[in-house]
Amino acid sequence: MKLIFLGPPGAGKGTLAALVAGLYKIPHISTGEIFRAAIREKTPLGLKVQAIIDAGQLVSDDITIELVRERLAKADAGNGFILDGFPRTIPQAEALATIVAVDAAVNFDIADGDVVSRLSGRRVCKACSQNYHVDYMRPKVDGICDKCGGELFIREDDKIEAITKRLEVYRAQTAPLIDHYRKAGKLVDIDARPASGVVLESFQKVFPVK
Ligand code: AP5
Ligand code: ZN
């Protein structure tokens, strides 16, 4: 199963991708996560993209496409994958089509107001990147990751100015992909407003585990 997860920031793409990857035994490939790991490790890529990401803008198509091309060439992506947060522009979608044919683009549908409350309440584990939410997905102990005991932090791009910018960028550059994949007959809409267990059930109705 070769899938794209589309949708505004904070729609829950990363949360669902982690669940689906475990159930369907396919890798979860998040371009945002690859960039954040590069920033943490202070690699040349990380140093180059940090200010762009913190401000809520998009990394250039050239850099992102190359990164995805290399990641999809790895053996674990041969039988399927979830591309979470890629493509995010029409040129990225066109480049992806030259690399691999995807089965579907899953569009996580949610209103802007929900996006803001999800992102402003998000907390992320410094050690393992697990997502939490101060209201919707609380850790057992405040500020500490259930999975690994790591410390939770607020992403720089989850500050309100960056959230506003990310929504603007989403509308201008990423939302046109919805029509792009609809015209290609590959779009699947999922209601992303309910709790994540319910979103997972909707997903499994369309894509049953084999
Ligand atoms: P990226 O990491 O992809 O960020 P994003 O698309 O903005 O997505 P998010 O991670 O913010 O949200 P999500 O939909 O995964 O939601 P989540 O599950 O975490 O990209 C970051 C940056 O990298 C970009 O801004 C850009 O600069 C750069 N970048 C990445 N890809 C790029 C590309 N292709 N081209 C150029 N630049 C690129 O959930 C959010 C919160 O809500 C969490 O707290 C979670 O616990 C909670 N939650 C989740 N689901 C539910 C639910 N059903 N009910 C209640 N709460 C929920
Ligand atoms: Zn952790």
C-alpha cells in the first residue's frame, strides 16, 4: 500500500500515520520528521532548513524532492509506505509521479479552528518524537513521554505566528493537491475531526488490513 497523507498542519496526519504504519507494517516517512532530526543532529541539511521550518515556511522543492527520492530507494519502502507531509506543492507531486505510482492520497479534513487548538496544545518527546496533546492525548505524567521517559517540548513552529503562516502556506501551495489527486481518481477523504481511534476506524473501512 503506497499512500500519501494530505491535509492541513495539525490535522492528525502524523498521529494516524504512526498507528497505520504499525498495523499495516509499512514505513511512516515524514518529511517534517526527517528535517527535525537533521536540525537536532545539526547536520548541514538541518542548519540550512532550521530558520525556514521555525517560521512555518516550506523548504525548497529541490531539497525536499531529493530527500524523498533517496528515502524511497531504501529497501523497506519497496512494499509500501506512508508519505506524511509530502508532496506539499504541485512540482513535488509531479516529481513523485516520476519516482513511484501511489495507490491513494488520503485527505484529512478538518477546520482551521481545530487546527489551532491541536497545534497549540501539542507536546512532542525530545527523545522519540511521540506526539501528545495537553487536552486530547495527555501523557500519564505531565511533561514526560509514556513510551521512553523523555522530556516533552513545544515545537518552535507551534507558536501562534508560525501556525498562522503554516495555514497560509497550506492554502496557497498544498490545498491545490486535493484537486490534483481527485482528478487523478486517487483522492480519499477522511473526516479528521473525531478522536484518533475513530479516524483510524474510518481509515480501516477504506483500507482493510490484509
Ligand atoms: P510537518 O512535520 O509535516 O508538519 P505539518 O504538516 O504542519 O503537520 P504537523 O506535524 O504539524 O501535524 P499533523 O497533521 O501531523 O498532526 P499531529 O498528528 O502531529 O512539517 C513541518 C515543516 O517541515 C513544514 O512547515 C515545512 O517547513 C517542512 N516540510 C515538511 N515537509 C515538507 C515538504 N514536503 N516541502 C517543503 N517543506 C516541508 O497532531 C497534532 C496535534 O493534535 C497533536 O498534539 C496530537 O496529539 C493531536 N491530535 C492528533 N489527532 C487528534 C485527534 N483525532 N483528536 C484530537 N487531537 C488529535
Ligand atoms: Zn519518547
